[in-house]
Amino acid sequence: MSETVTCAFCGTQAPQAETLTWTTAVERGRRVSYCDSCSRTHLRAMEGKLDSEWW
């Protein structure tokens, strides 16, 4: 049985095996994942280490 991963920004869900291209981060001690679309849209903010609340 495959675990479902949810994008922390838009709520998109996918089986864990299909999220190899998603971005993961640790924010406030919690692991979060972002789908391809959200990762592309917010790439500069991610690289600048801004918390997602600032996007």
C-alpha cells in the first residue's frame, strides 16, 4: 500500500512513488512537500530559505 503525499501549498495529492520530482523542506521542525507546479512558481523564495508563509 502506497502512502499519499499532499502538497503543503495547494493540496495536490499523489502516491509517494510519483513524487520523486517534488520539493521537500523542513519548516519549524516539520517535513513538508511541494508539488512540481508550486515548486516552479516559488523557486526563488525556496532558494532564499523563506518560510512558505512569506510566499
